[in-house]
Amino acid sequence: MQKIKCPYCGYVMPLTRTKSAVCRGLFIKCKGRRCGRIFEIKIPEREIK
């Protein structure tokens, strides 16, 4: 499991993902104390061999 970080402030969000997760179009607001920016979680689909 991997944690999601805010791309603007680096705050480690209270979200986890598995290594096989694929995502796009999911917007979340940063929980950082001084950030609060909205960003999209993009996890590209990888070719599994």
C-alpha cells in the first residue's frame, strides 16, 4: 500500500492505494494546514507482464 501526497505542499494525505490501482478524474482537497488546494489523483494504467 502506498500513501497519496499533495503535489503542491507534499502533505501525506489520509489515503492509500494498492500497486495495481488505476485512477483518473478523482479530485480531492488537500488536508494540509496551509494548503487546501484541490488536485486530481492520476494513476496511469500500466502494462502488466
